[in-house]
Amino acid sequence: MKLLRVGTAGAERPALLDAEGTLRDLSGIVDDIDGALLADDGALGRIRAAAGTGELPVLEADGLRIGPPLGRIGKIVCIGLNFHDHARETGAEPPAEPVVFFKAPDTVVGPNDTVLVPRGSAKTDWEVELAVVIGRTARYLESAEEGLAHVAGYAVAHDVSEREFQIERGGTWDKGKNCETFNPLGPWLVTADEVPDPQRLPLRLWVNGELKQDGNTAEQIFPVGEVVSYVSRFMTLYPGDVINTGTPAGVALGRPEPKPFLRAGDVVELEIEGLGRQRQELKNA
């Protein structure tokens, strides 16, 4: 299923995109698309059954904002330097273990919402990423297979980053990762049954129409199942938590001088095959 949330920010309603591409209203069946829903097999079954009848109310998509496909996110765990080609372009050694950092849930916006360039920023950068959404509580998982069994679905994430704040201002990466609007998510939460192999997903990103990133999750150093299992040994993962699993080569940081960092007025578009497409215009904060 392709689950999504539509409407004004903070007042989104749950919806489904059916097999014919028609937007359907789920608000008569569930209150929201969130961790509680993803952990409830009965509720998910009711959505599947209703979708199969074709009787869910149709929503008029024209002019309707698409919000993040997941509400009430618990935490966003991020994996850094998780693509072989991205590690090479930044001059970093491939990590022996996953590099883990966090983004605050309040960085999440819709897939087509405005991204704000922070005040004082000269090095705002782009990163297309596969987001993994947890559907079952995960603690001390012992294998990649167990990790995949705890995934509810997948989405497109834009891990917007400010490289000066991240690298040059001391401390951890968090200062460059948690600026307002720095995690567009969606458009859809695609349930795991529709993604038979998360290690075969092309992902691409354009800036002002120019292709900048053209990668595939097959290049990940630590595959999705392994990442979920690994993270579960250091923290408990709950339904509705998100893991951003890293970006391929092609970021501004890895390019020759003068590096083409983002500015107000730029337009970024990104997609992952089968998971949908995002488009953001950048403005000054």
C-alpha cells in the first residue's frame, strides 16, 4: 500500500493512493498514519480490505498539500557514510561500523514544502536517502533477517545538511543536521510488502534540473536489515521511528571548488524508484 497524509500542516488527514493512482480518504477508518497504526495488524488489514472494494471516498488531489506520510514520529536515527561511492568522494575511509547520529522529528516537513536556508549558512547541501519506518518494537535483534522483519515500510527522505555547522563548528554532526525543515519526507509510506528488495532501489536527485546524484541502494556499505539490527543493540526502536540510511555520491561537499552549495531560489527534486518524488524550493530562513 501507498499510505500518505494530506492537508494543511498540523491538520493532515490519512489517505491512500490506490493501484489506479486515485487518492482515497482513510479518515473514516483510521485517525492517522503513525506508529500505533503500523503496529496494529488489524487496522492495517481493514485498510487493505477497504482499498480492495474500491469504495473508499475519493479525494480531489488538485491543490491539496501532501504532508509527511508519518505522524508523531518518535525519533529519526541517521546513518552516515553508508555508501561506498559517497565515502570515496568525501575522502573518508569506509566505516567499520555504522556511523549513527540523530535528527529531531521537528525537522520533518512534507515532500514539496519549502526548505529554509539557515541564517549565516554558506554550505547547505543535499542528500537523497532511503528512509526506513519501523513497524515492530526492536530490541537486541541478532540478524539482518530479523531487522527486515521489523520494517513497516519505506519512504523518500531528503537529509538536508549544513556542512560548516556539521564539520567546522566543533562537537558532533547534529548542529548541521537539525535546522528547521531539514528532513522532507514522503510523499508516500510504501509498505514493506511492495518493496521486495530494499537493496535494489535507484535513487536520484536534481538541483535546478541538473542531475547531481544517481545511485542505488546496492552500493550501501551496511544494508537495511543489518542497519536495523545494529541500531537495535544500542537503543530500542519503536513503531513509527525512522532510520535514514545514507546517501550516494554526488553531494556538493564532494565536488571540486567552488562547491555548488544550495542558495535561496534553488529547486531540488529527488526520487526513489517506486517510492515517489519530492520537489522543494529553497528560501532564506
